[in-house]
Amino acid sequence: MSVQDEARALRPMLEKAVVSLSDADALVAVKLFPAWAVGVEYEADFRVRYGDILYRCVQAHTSQSGWEPPATPALWTEVAKPGEIPVWRQPTGAQDAYNTGDLVRYPDADGPVYRSTMDNNVWQPGVYGWEVVT
């Protein structure tokens, strides 16, 4: 058996094992995660790679062409690097609403940091349910 054949045989076992990694460790090993693909049944919290970026499934679904992770924030969210504060994004429903203590930057990556003061927060910072941290 060639090295490539052995690697192909081990790949499914690696993909099973990586599900237990923390987000911090997963971000170091993005290439070990399965690539996003069309026609796959994804469960909530399952992580995939799309390009060199790691995404978490927000709600269970069967993938379709056009539903790539960067194009469908209702289905996928990018796994943030530890200590990184993401830019606020309008939640599409309860599955991706912000919760008490969540931090975001608004209106862009250079904007001030806001902390959610409530669970299931779908409001834009500065409107309701947020306090300025910096």
C-alpha cells in the first residue's frame, strides 16, 4: 500500500477524531476538517472547512449549491480565533441571536466593542440590548 493510499484510508478516522477538538485547537488544524460539499446532511455545531476558513453549522440542513458557508450566515458562522471579537452581523433567527455577555464590534472591525445585555438579542448595537465596552 502506498503512502497516499494509507493517508486516504486514515482520513475518515481523522475527521471523526477532530470533532472533539476545542475551537482554539481546531483553528490550528483546519485542514483536518472535512471540506464543505453539496448534498451533505450537516448537523448543528458540526465544523467544516471552506477554503482555509473553519465554519460551524448554525442549523441542521442538507447543503445545496449556492449555500456555501460565506454566502449563508443563517446556516454557517465562521469560527472566531480565541480573543478575536467579531463584527456584529444581523441575526437571522434564534439560532444565531446573541446572548448575554457576547462581544461584537460595530459597525466594522475598527468600531467600538459592545456587550450584549440580554439573551436572544437580535437588535443592532446602539439601538437596544447592548452596552459599549470600549
